[in-house]
Amino acid sequence: MNGFKDTETPKVFSEVLAHVYFTIQQQDVPHNIDFEDYFFQMLNDYIDKLKLQRKSKLKFSDLVDDENKIASDCVSILDDHSRKVVYARVVERLSYEKIAQRFQYGSAVLAQQEFNRIYNQLEGIVKLRMNISLN
């Protein structure tokens, strides 16, 4: 990609692909859209946004990358089921009712309790990783 290191290309590509997938999955896109054109338009928009961020004096992108690395490392410690529940709630923004259906919990209340348990566990992992007091 013009203006980016080769090592950054897979990250940019996968982030845009994930964004496009979730946009299509949430039905925010007409069904008759040309996927390739849409994908490359989103990719170009994302690249333009990154270039603008790099021109800024504060370099917030460097901080975000570090934070994403820490968050990614912490989430990877969770078991597979817990990661899927967090992903469903945080990334997919599913309601507790839909989470209860997907993961076969008896009710939305049980799904919410399970998410809160996992989220508290994740919070503890983050605090330990970042050496933050648990008080």
C-alpha cells in the first residue's frame, strides 16, 4: 500500500474486511451492492483516515495500537466460550436476549449474569496486566 509499511498491510486489510463483514451482517448495506467495489471503497476511506491520523502532531494511533495490543492479549487469556460471549456483546452488540439464544442460556437475565461474570474476570486480567491496584 502506498505510504504504509508492508508489515501494516495485513492489519489494515483485516480490519477493513471485518468492518465490511459486520456492516453487511447488520444489513446496513443494500443486498444488490457490488461487494468488490464496496470493499475497495471502504479500504480507500480507511487508508485516507490513517494517513490523516499520521499527519497529526499527537500521534494518537501509536497509543491506540499499544492499547489494542494489551486488550488483545488480555482477551486471549479467556477461554474460547468466554471470548465468544464478549465478542457477541461488545463487537456484534447483541442484546442479552440474542446472546441467550445463541449460547443456549435459559434467559436474558442468565446471559447478562454470565457476561458480567466474564467481564469482571477480564477486568481483573487487565488490571493485573497493567499493574493497576485492584482497590
